[in-house]
Amino acid sequence: MIKLLSWNVNGYRAIAAKRDWNWFSHTDADIIGLQETKVDPSQLTAEQLEPPGWHAFWQASQGKKG
């Protein structure tokens, strides 16, 4: 069985700056989906783009930001 977590973060950079953001490094989820990241991948650090131990896939908006 695959364990999938989904979270509407309402702003990736704001949530990633919080102390407890690294929760996903301790989860047993196979897939984590983040919605409403409101960020273009070019605005992120290498570690934010691909957290250690995870394979990340980003799909930025092709039009209106957010």
C-alpha cells in the first residue's frame, strides 16, 4: 500500500522558514503533495528544490502567479 499526504501550504517559502518544517524528513509517507506553493522553482535553494532523501517534482503555474 502507498501512503500519500497532501497539504495546502498557502506559500511554500513562508512555511519552509518555520522551525518545524522538516517534519517530512521523519514521515513514512511515500508521496507528499504540496498545493498552492505560490513559488517558481527558480526562487528556491537547491535543498528546497530537492530535500535530502526525496525526489521532488515541481509544476509551476504557466500564467497567473499563485
